[in-house]
Amino acid sequence: MSVATQVSGAVAQLLISNHQQVKKGALLYSIERRPYEIALQQAQANLATAELQVEQNQAAVTAAQAEVHRNEVLLANAKLHAERSAHLKRTDLLSRPQAHEHAADYKEAQGQLAVAKANLIEAQRKLGVPGADNAAVRAARATVDKAQWDIDHTEVRAQCSGTIAELSLQPGDSVQAGQSDFVLICNNSYWVDANFKETSLSRIHVGQQAEVSVDMY
């Protein structure tokens, strides 16, 4: 099987040589970790920032809810005063300017409540889903998970017990994710490359048994 790293970078450590026997799970080589450690630290900092922002947005929603409640109380009081003033004005126990002033206070309270409700809606929009399910927090946490995954895959281990072949890798070489670096021939897995004549292909089908004679050292 071809051996390839899942992350790109410089080879930091090479623990094998060509034609060496290795056991399954053995460390073959590793990629320089420092760039990925820095990426993880940055991702963790971004997650902390996202969580703090959600907390601040939640506090803003709580404050906006309190402001709505306060203005509801003020509106109820203003309405009561306006109704009383209208009644007293009809019985000539209150002057018209005073009654108009209480009516104006009622309208102003209505406007302030409308503003407070609009501010609450905006605060809720900025917050989105609260807590750990917030979209920004989930995205930041996914970045942390990816950074940790990258670090975990800076070490390349043998997927089977077998023999190293076609190795030309050296410490300091740059490798690319998914690009074959050498071959590991598994002890329990063999294959044969066969070149058949075109005149024989008509008699060959998938699953057909074959005998192989090997003349080699």
C-alpha cells in the first residue's frame, strides 16, 4: 500500500529505512508540528472570543427584556393617569392643559415601549441561538477540532505489519497531503501485476481463479 500523510509540511523525524520490517502501529515518520500547534492556539482563542461574544449578546438580550418590562410599567401608569385626567377634565376638576399633558405622556410612553421592543428584537437577532448551539460558537469549535485533527495526523503510523519499499524520503523534505511518499508491503497481502495478451482477454472474467508461479528470490 502507498503511504501518505494527511497533512502537508516538512518531515521532522524519519524512523525507517528502505526494506525495513515494521509492525502495525509503528511510527514511520512525523511532520513538523509547530505550524499546526499555532493554528490550534489561534482556533482556541477564536472559540473563546466567540463564547464571550455570545455571553455579551445574551446579557444585551436580558437588559433589553428588562427595558421592555420597565416601559410596560411606565406605559400602564401613563395610561392610568391619562384616563383619570380625561375623567377629571369632563367634571371640570382638572384643567385642559394638565389633561393634555397626561395624554401626551401616555403617547410618549407608547413610543418608548415600541423602541424598547425593537431594541429587544435586534438584540435577539444578534444573539441568535444562545449557548453552545450558537452558530458562531459551533463554527469556532469545528475549527478547533480540525486543528486538533491536523496535529494528530502529523504522525504517520504503519497500517499493517510489512516491509518498507521505494523509500527516498529524508528529514526536512516537504510532503503534500494525500501524495504517496513510499510503499508499505503488508505481510498478509500480496498482489500480482499481469500483462495478458489481447487474444486471452475474452476468456478472463472477474472472480476467476488463477495459478501463479513465482521464480524469484
